Amino acid sequence: MSSFETRRFAGHGLTLAGDVGGPEDAPTVVLMHGGGQTRHSWAGTMDRLVAQGYHVVNLDARGHGESDWAPDGNYRPSEQALDLKAVLSALGRPVALVGASMGGMTAFHAIGTSKEPIADALVMVDIVLRPAEAGAKRIAAFMRAYPDGFATVEEAADAVSAYYPERPRPKDVGGLRKNLRLREDGRFRWHWDPRILDMGQRAEPPGPFEALQLMAPNVTLPTLLVRGGKSDIVDDEGVADMLRLVPQTEIFNVAGAGHMVAGDMNDPFSSGVIAFLQRHLPLEG
């Protein structure tokens, strides 16, 4: 496992936590997790990218993990895109943005609303501009469940297994502890601000996808869509729509994975992403 340094990055009116690894003078890959997750969901992928020779910045989104919670409770994609632009302003080019679900929406929004290029490659992980409604509703329902938290980490693991039966329940649930906070009442709650679900704001789809569709003509950089073969978020119609709106999109299907592609099948996922990056964000030598 590689050695990383945790740093604070200036976002839009708040600070974000991120793990940084790899040579500072190498091309940069920015990793952005999905809604309700933390940067730790990228652990295996970050190891692979750093070992390959890339400089990697693995961020906690606002309201998630160790990043600040928004004082005004604003977690809209437009605000998260401003956070990303602030981070990118402190990084060198070339840079690739790799975003899972909510993170992919953030990256697409940031690119689509920038007058000048801010990135050199984009990887959208199991998210399209028109996601499948049934899967989107299932995610939203899970995020709204358990408002009183859990008595133990094991109880939280049971809840995740019930929601995501495709992935075997781990014997050691210690890794899940990174996604939980022990509150003063002795209950474990998810490591994200519950206000994300207020005012119709969604940390995961469905969200303001109509706006993203209008931005699509501005997204002209090399783009890879990684699709989980068992995902209920990305269907054939969503892929076809993505190819229509962002015609340079390449498709990489991870056949045995669900929506949490990197966590389900990290080795094939990471290999596919690295192959794309080597073509569009090559390492010198």
C-alpha cells in the first residue's frame, strides 16, 4: 500500500480534506467519490494510480468525510463544481477528473461551465446525463433511511448488505467505520451532512440533470464512461443518450460490477481507467 499525505484544500467558502500521493511533477488525477461515500472508497484505485506513477488527489466532497459541512446547507452540483474549480486552480496541468456518480456530476458541471479548459480527460463512473429512474429512487430511499443511526458498526453493515446484496458482506466490518461518526448519543451515523437531502437537493441522482444536458456541448475533452454491468443507474438508454450528447465518449463495461464499480471489482476497473489515462494523460518515459 502506498503512503499518502492528508491535506486541506481551499474550496468555495470552505475547506476540503484530501489524500495526496505520487510524484508532484507527474500528471494529476483527481478522484471524487459518490454521494454518501468518502474518499476511502477510492483506496484501491489510488494505490494503483500512484504505483503507475501518477500524482493523485483524492477528495472528500463538501459535507462528506473530513471536509467541512456547508454553513448554508448548500450541496447543489453548482456549489460542488465551484469547490472543484478552486482545487484545480491550485494544481498543475495536465489533469484528469475521475468522478463516481455524484463526483462525476460535479466534474461534468465544472467542465461544462468553464470558459477555458480546466481538465484534459474525464472519467464518469456509472453516471450518465439521464440515469435510470428506478435505480435513482432506490439510492435516495437508502440515503433517507436510518435517520436515528445505528447502535453498532455491525448493524450498519447489515443495512448496507440489505441494500446492496450483490456485494458479499465482509467478515471484517472495520472499513465501514470510516464512513460513520459516533455521535454524543452513542449512535453511529453516516459521515455526511444530512442536510444534503434537504430542499430537494440530492447527493445522488435524480438531480438537476437537465442542466447537465444543456452543458454537454461544452464538454469536448476525452471522456470515458465506466459502466457497471449490473448497475441499476446506467441502462442502455442512458448510454445511448450519453453518446448522443457527448459523442467522443468511450464506453468501458465492468461486467460483474454494480453501481459501486470501484468497490465491486477494483482490479478490472482500475486497469480500464489506467489504460484510458495512458492514452490521454501519458506519463513521460
